Amino acid sequence: MTLRDRLPTPSRSKRWLGIALALTVCLLLSVNGCQPGSPQIHSPAHESAVPSSGQVLVEISIGAPLAPGGQVEVTLLAGIDTPPAQVLLLSDPAANRVQVSGWMATTQLGPADLAEGRNTLVARIDRDGDGAPEDTVSSTFSWEPRLDFSGEEECDFFDRHRCFFPFPSNHFTRPDAATDTGLRVSFPMSGMPANAGGTLVDPTEFNRNDGFSPGPSIMTVVPGLDLAASGAAPIDDIGASVNDPDTAVVLVRASTGERQLLWAELDSGAPASEDPTLLIRPGINLHDGERYIVALRHLRDAAGELLLPERSFQIYRDGIPTYQPIIEDRRAAMESLFERLDDVGVERSELYLAWDFTVISTRSLSERMIHMRDEAFESLAGGAPAFHIDSVTENPYPQLFRQIEGRIEVPLYVTKGGAPGARLHPAPVAGGPALDPDRLPQRVEDASGNPLFYEAKFRCIVPNAAVMTEWGVLYANPARPSIYGHGLLGSRREVRSSHNRDFADEHGFLSCATDWIGMAEDDFNHFIFTIVPDFSNFPTVPDRMQQGFLNTLFLARLLVHEEGFASHCAFQAVAWAPAPGDPCPAGGDPLFDGSELFYDGNSQGGIAGGAVTAFAQDWTRTVLGVTGMNYSTLLHRSIDFEPFNLILTGVYPQRLDQLLGIGLIQMLWDRTETSGHARHLTQDPYPGTPDHLILMHIAYGDHQVAPVSAEVEARTLGASIHLPARATAGPTEVEPYFGIPVIEEYPFRGSAIVIWDSGTATPPLGNIHPTLGQDPHETPRRDAKAKQQKSDFLQSDGAVTDVCGGLACTAVDP
């Protein structure tokens, strides 16, 4: 029974008598255009929303003028969504609030009369004054004083602390049948972070994605939140996120209902005057192309008091209509979300906030690099890349027989000749026409249509172990060839660093490196003066790095192709190395065995090395030293980020802008860091790419690359761990290395993570970098046991060996 049914109604005879009387009065008064009509509340209209100010003009058509003694009774039922509603008789003679003139009755409502939510106005019309109303009309309308979105239409009203919060969210996508997810990211320019000069970040490159990062930084602001009191899984007990059925922060894979491993933390860098951002970190990367639901429930403050949801979410959770299109257009999707959460045991009534987002598809993330790789190698027609030897240095260090430097001709896919700041070709032009978001990189050509090349510089070191002398005759003792990946904003020159010289000579490796252009030494000024001051320029990083990846893959091909380096005397066992341009002496044997190639990288060489390995066709075994993923987790936990952060905080002074900016650029960084490709390294490889085996060496307490990010990587790769992991006492997790299988037997022939303990203190739990003790970042690569383990792994039919005698692995820098 409706509200209208509950109110007294006039008999049919009296209704017709009233209409007849109205017609008579109308004719007698000769009112122009006077026509009988059904009584109606014109304002506020039924199922409409009134202004957030609460100032409402009430206009009621009463069907016909009142006879002497007739009256209009107007009643307001305020707050019908939260019974009992408050009843206000507006036509009380003492208040004299209702004025009747001719066919109309009017009054005025103010915010003091209304209740938040839905209100119902009821008018009972007694035209003849006999006390029995002839008509009753009603209008139910919504008043939401806290939901005034003027000027914020392009933002998400779930979290009004920052446009795009909560992040990431499908609210900022649009349908697109051309993508694999059926969506396209759609960030409006107006919501992007602005630097101190007022320049907004250009969303164009982000909006090419068909989803968000597989290793996202999930963010929202919850005023007054205490995570411990709420029961959220912390970084030292991430297993609670899947084991505790009542955990406060839940991440659900929508297609399966499976809960995802995570930890929740409050931003340690938030100003004291602001509520810190809630950061939700997946403990294992999410699946490409899948939709995920974030659910926050029974959140509490430090006193244990339950936090009430924002009104913008409550209206969905509690099924409160608002009659506002901007809100109601989203209701069906929210109902579907609530139903899915209910299916997996997350009750609607407990929710503080819930939203969903979709992860970028495999194709959207990888197709540019795959296209570049396949087209570039096809252009070789089965041959080796062209290369030039620029210098050969005999015995440059005690461990080395030879150092070789040169250049490789690599098809050019970026603008500016490949210089810092280059973009994949064709690149958007300011003020120019919009480009196809699904365009693939094209080779750069000169004015005559001839393809151009990037000359990638390389450096190789040949250890003394690669040669032997008998009776004065030089013979080759072929070394194992490897690609070396250098560190943060470094260069190919790192290949001859002392630890790598020692490793090469002690274990027989010929090691070659090229620059990680995009994050190499010559990119430093571009980072400092161009990227950090304006994140609009960040796309130059992954674009140039993809050219750098192609350079690395061409270097790899030269180490395995018979017409590559092995064909040149600089890489052969000859006592004399000719000057550049001179003919090679004949008869030398190659100094390395090109039948199998390996990869060994540290720090950035581990982070980017995992990504390039996902596209590598010429090696299948990779060692990632002091590595981790993703950058949005790493940056604030790295002491290396401190100088960049000083600039960042000056250019983007608002902390929320800084966090959002880092979350945004992760969507592009994924193209060239392990986080974007981890699920395709050891299984489900990209087309034309083999599976790979990975050995991760991690320094406990690392000041530069947070070990917790390596744990995320290990889970995603499916790596197993050597235990015990720590030799020294310290704070312990509830269940250390949760979700990472333990190596039960050696030699182990799968992918693995090994923690090297140098006695460094346990890292801080928050998103800040360590400061206590000596940084162990470079210790594992210098430790004799770690080098032996790498050597055992990096060989044909190699394996992970127990070099620590069943104990925790301790690393010592000699």
C-alpha cells in the first residue's frame, strides 16, 4: 500500500461534484483559458531533486478555485527513507504558510523543514469546505545537501578529497569495442595534477590504455581511519587479507570471486594537517584484462568508533533514490557490484566504500614492444645485426684479457634521433591532429624514405678465464656470454665494475652491456629538468626505453649468431687486436660459446631486466639482482628517490597530487618494468617468446630497492624461496614470505628468490626509506657464495644450488 493509499480519499460523487462546481465558478468568473484539470504538485515535481540549498518553492494546482470554507491541507513527511518520518503540517492556521489564489496553492520550504534524502509532500484539497477532501496529491522528492557536484562533474564523487580518487576506478573509463577489455581509460584534462605553475598533466598517453596497472597503487582518503582498529591486513601480516574472513580491506577478482593478497597502509608522508591517504598494495600482481572490486568495510577510528560512509556512497549502499541523473546513471552498476560482493561473503550493510577497476589487457601493454621486436628482426632476414668495433683494449684490468667497445645498428623507432626526450614514432604534436590510440610504432625514415638506424653503443669485457696459453700459443677457453644490465641512470660502463670483473673471471663469463636509454646516464638532466617538473613529459621514459630494449635484444642476437661478434677477431683468441678498420687476422677461435646466452642485471638492471627478459628470444635464464616491482611502491621506500622527491614536492606541492602522479605514471612505466610483464616471464609467454627461468638475489634491508617489492615479484613469477631467510634476529612477520613456496630440495630447477642477510636492520613498515645501518644494496653481487649460486644457475641445464649449507644466506662484501 502506497502513502497515497493510506490517506483518506473523497467519494466518487463528491469528486464529480467538486469538478462541476469548479466548472461553474470558472464560467461565472469568465476566467480566460480556464479549464478544469487534475490537481497536481508542480513543484517540487514528483521524483525530482531539489536544490542543495533546500530553498524550494511549492506550487500546487488544486484543480479549481475553492468555494467559501474550502481549504488546502499541505503536509510534509520529512525523511521517509529513515522511518519514522517527521510530519510537518504546513497549512497549520497558526503558521499561515500556505497561500491559495485561484487555481494555485503555494508555500515555501527551507532547509530546516527538510530531511536529507527523500521527502514527501502531500496536499489534500477540500474545495467545498465540508471537511472531506475531494482530491489528494503527493510528490516525493530528494534533497541531498551534501551532494552538490557543481564544478566537479568530471570527478568521482565517492572521494572528493582529490579528483580521480578513489584510484584506479572504472568511473574513468569509457566503452570502446576496439580494445580487448571493451574499455578505454578516459581521464579528463581538468582533473589531472597541476604543477606549481598551473600546468595540468596531459592525459593523452594514459588514455591510450584499455585499463589500469596490474601492480596498481590503490588509493582513497578515509578521514579518521585507524587501520589496526579496523582490522586491515598490515605489511607484516599480509596473509590476513585472504585468511581473515572479516578483514577490513578486500580486493576481489570479479570473474572468480577470489580474494587477492594485499596490505594496507596509511601514507607516512602526509602533512600533519591532512588525513593520510589509504594505500592498498597488491601482494601479487593482478591479472591482465580482469576486473577487480575494492571493498572497505567496518572501518573504525583510533577510539574504535565505527566510521560512517560518505553520503555519496551511502545512497547506493542503502538504496536511497536521489532522482539526480549523475547519480542514478551509476546505480545499476553499483547494484551489480554489491551482488558480486555478497556472493563472496562481503555484506552490503557493512561497506564503507566499494568500487571497481579493470586491469590493462596483455595486448594493450605489450603490443608496441612486440611489434618493434618482430619487425626489426624480420628486417635482418635471418642475418646478424650490423656492428662496428671502435676500440679494443688489451688487459685493461688484472681480471680482464680484453675490453671491446663499439656500436650496433638498430632500427630507429623514436623521434629526435633517439636522444633523451624522444617519443615513439609517430608522436603526437601539440596542437596537431589526434592520433589513433592503438597506433603501433613505425620505423623512422629520412626524407627519401630510407629507414634510419640508432647506433647503440656497447661495451664487452673478456675475462682472462676465456683464454689459455700453451707453449706460447693462445687458445680460446670459451666463456659463457651474458648481457649485463646496469643500475639507476647508469651506463654500459658499469659492465667493467669490480664486482662484475671478478665474477666474469672467476666463473668464466664474457659480459656485454648497452645503455638502458630512457633511464640511462644521458637521461639524468631530462629527468631533473623536464619530467619531474611536468609529468606530461613522462611518456618519453617508456618510449625511449622501448628503443633501449630493442637495442639490448640486438646486442643479444650478436652474441648468439655465428655472423655476429664471434665472427670478429676482437672476440677471438688472437694475440693481436687490429686497429679499427684494419682487417682481422684469420684463424682465431671465438672467446665465447654462443650456443647459449644469459642475462645478469642489478638494481635498475634487475627491474628493467625482468621486463626485457619477457621479450627476449635469445636467452632463457635470467638473474635479477636486488630487484623489485613496481615503481609506485618502490619510490618512497628508496633512498635514491630522495633528491627527485625534493624537486617533486616543490613542483607539485600537494601531497595528493604527488601520490596520484606516481600512480598515474605507473600505468606507463609498466611498459618497461617487470611489473607490467611479470605474469609472462615464467609462464604464458608473449607470442614468439620462450618461457624463462628467473633467479632473484635480494639484499635484506636494502635502502634502495625495497625487499617487500621483491616478494610481490616472486609471487607473481611463481618463484620459490630459500629458507631460512634471516641469520640475524629482528622484528618478525606473522607469517614471513606468505604465499611464496619453499624450496624443499636442491638442486632446484625452477625460478627462485634468495634473501641475502648482511645484518642490516629491518626496513620501516611504512612507505619511507630505511636509514639505519649500512646499505647492503651492493653486497650480494660481491659475495663469493652468491656469485657461485649465480654461476650454477647461468648455464645449460643449470639449477639453483644451496650454497648456504641449509642455513640462511649471509652476504659479505670482501
